Amino acid sequence: MSNAPLALFDSGVGGLSILREIRRQLPHEDALFFADQAHVPYGPRPLEEVRRYAVGITRFLLAQGAKLIVVACNTASAAALHHLRATFPDIPFVGMEPAVKPAARSTISGAVGVLATPATFQGALFASVVERFANGVQVVEQTLPGLVERIETGDLQGPETRAILERALEPLLAQDVDTLVLACTHYPFIIPLIQELAGPEVRVVDPSPAIARQAGRLLEQAEAAAGRQGPGRVTFYSSGDAAALARMARRLIGEQGQAVDVRWQEEQVVPLDC
């Protein structure tokens, strides 16, 4: 069990931001990374639809021997995390929770901006986080239509990406927001651009380190941490184009690994050659 892989899934390349931090903190672990690029982006989709995808992906990753699953997608966490834990009680899950708590603690102006997809804001998870941790702080929600798609193509600095961000940040800055919560795993890849446009006075909260720490804690608690000393391997699965996913992983996080194409067959994930 200890040398079994941990697994992560997202609708696309965004979850690579979490994989990057997991590889930094837990370098000896083998990792499976699943990108459901046949259905990217998840953000505009109904929560029930995303929940079905999350269940199908989880079943596939468990069949590959996963010992822990990171739901490396805020939309999927909002839609499915509670359901996944109830459906698969024997596997530990780590989900994405918008980092409102540290943002509320650090804000000086008393206004925090949250950048996320519509589905993340619709989920009960986000409402719960705000209720528990906002503590009188003004939380300003902002969606960024089209941004996930730009990042999926590798456009991290281009004029279209910049224009989307400028439109999103303008009303936040007008409300004296001094802390930005990145509640989509795609967004850490454009932190330099966000910081450039928002200015040095605005703090950007990246949840990736906390997610990796939680994965490590759960593995230690389960006595399931890898026993090897050498570096772990990564396998990339995509319901779109796994070779393209692997190329993006090399570009975005400097990670290499085997690329495996899969497809959806009704509500199940199967290897492409099946």
C-alpha cells in the first residue's frame, strides 16, 4: 500500500498546479494525474453533471491502485467532494476549499476578492467557508469567463488572457480588495500576470502548498507514505489528448511521465484501446 500511487484529477491542466506542489513536498510518491479534457471546463456545467464525472474518474483511479485522491479542481470539489467521501468511505480524499480563512486573517482593508468559476460559487462548500471564516470581512465574488480555456491553450500572458483579467480585477480593486483568493486550480499559472495587473499592494493566495501538506498528513496518518528513497513517477491520463497534456506538464511544471489516452464509455472511463 505504501508504494501505491496517489492520484489527482481536474477538468484540465489546472490541477498541474497542485501536482507541482505535491511533487515538491512528496517527491518519493508515484502520482497519477487525470485531466478530463473531453469535458473541460467544468465551471459552467451543472453540479450534478460534474458529480457524475467525478465518480467515474474516481472509480478509474481506484482501479489503477490509487491510495489517496486529490480532487484538484475547485468546481469538482464544490460539486462532488461530500458525495465522493460518502460513496468511497475507504479512500482518503483531499479537496479544494477556497482559502477564505487565511485571506480574512491577512486583509487590512477588510475586503477579499475570490476568483472562481460559477459552479464553485453555487456549491454549498463555498457558502460554508464564507460563513465559517469571513468574520465580518467583505467577500467579493468574481468569475472570469473564458480564462480556463485560455490557460488550457497555454496562453498565460497574451492579450486575450490579459483582457479577461483586467475586466475581472477592475471592480474588485474599485472595492478596495487587498487580498485575492485563487479558487480555481488553473489560476496559479497566471499569478505573475495577476500580480502585475493588481499591483504589489494586493496579496494573492495560492492554495497549492496547503493541499500538498494535507495530502502528506493523510498519508502519514494512514501509514501509507511511500517507503522508497528515489523519486516517484508520474502517469498522465487524459480523456482528450494525453500526449498534449504531457507536453503542457513539461512546459508548465517541468514534469515528465507516461501519457495514456482514455475515453468515456457511458459513465465509465476506459483506456482508449478498449
